[in-house]
Amino acid sequence: MFNTTLPFSLFAENPSSFLESESKEEENVINILYEFPWGQDSVEVIRNHGSQFLESSSPAVLELMSSNQNSKNSVENSHSLPSVIECNMFLEGGMLAYLIDAYMEKRTFSLNSDSEDKGKIARTVLQLHPAFAPYNVSIAVTEGMNPTLQRVIKHVSKEIHQSNILSLDVSSNSDSLENQNDELGIPFSVVIDEDTIDMASIGVRHRDSTLKEKIHITEIKDFIQRQIQFI
């Protein structure tokens, strides 16, 4: 049997929060529910109408759609007609479910049990799937905007834009900017600094893990594309 929650769970941080429930009021109706903080609520309704909508079609249409092409009486073989599946998704509820699902409060960890910072919220992260993120990557410069860095950032931005990667250009990089990117749900931050000029490398920060790595400037476009693939 097809898992009707699969399309939702593919893009969710917590797939188990999406549930499937058969309607008690209607036959052949399945409700897709999300476990909201206030309780379960429907985000999509799926109805199986069977072939009843098609049985009233003209004989020519029935013959075309019937799986028994050799039958002269397609109406009598209406059981072989395809079923009509109706899907009604509640856009606002579905998007709200994904936003709640993606919202994370990362807390500090300390080996010192007496540390005052232990357990405090260090940063807020919107761990949206790349398919839903407003931008896939932000491009930042750590040093002053000297002419060389300006040319580099223009080149990198152009390559990323031409690859249909949604990017946000910013003028500087700092801890507050990283936190802002996390709150916006941007999966990756590209940092251009003096190493980009000296060693042709670009720093890339991962939103979810906060890990940073150096990527050669010629590989940055392909690297981002591989990371954000969701199909």
C-alpha cells in the first residue's frame, strides 16, 4: 500500500510528526495530519472516488480509458476504469507544519556542570529542507572590500546565479550574520577572505552542523549544487 505521508516526510526534519488517519465520517477518505503543539490537525485530505465519475462519460471516452480495449461494452467493464483520486492540501497549514518542524533551538553544552552557560540557547536554527529555504547559500566577505576581493565576489556570485542557485549577497561576515543565516534557514554560507586570493579557496559553513571547510574556488558551484540536491 502506498504511504500517503511519504511526500510530506521526504522534506521534513521529523517525518514521524506527519500521520495518516482514515476518516470516520466518509468512506475511502484519508486525512494527513501533523502533530502541532496544540494537537493533531489536518494538512491534506485524499479521497478515492473510484471510477464513478468516469462511468457517465461517452462510450468513446470509456473505450479509450478502459483497460479492456477489446470489449464492445465498456460500461459493463467499468470496474477496469482508472480510479479518480482527489487531493486537497491546505497550503497555509502545510507550510506552518514545515516551519514548526524546522524550528530548532540549539543549546550550549559544557563539560563543566557548574557552568552558567550550560543549557542556554546558543542559537536559533530554521532547519528547512533546501527545497523550501528562501536562499540556498549566502555569500559574505570577511575583509575590506578591496578591488581584488570585489572581482572575486562578482565572479563567484555570477557563477552561482547562472547555476540557478538561490543566493543572498552580504557585505560582511560575523557571528551575528551566521546566526541571522541560521534563522533564515539558509543551508550554506560561503565566506570569501584573504585565503581566497592567496590559496584560491573559499570557506563554506554548514547551517545544521556549523562545520566549516575550505573548497577550491573552481569547485564551489558544483559543491553547492551537490549539497542542495533534493530530487
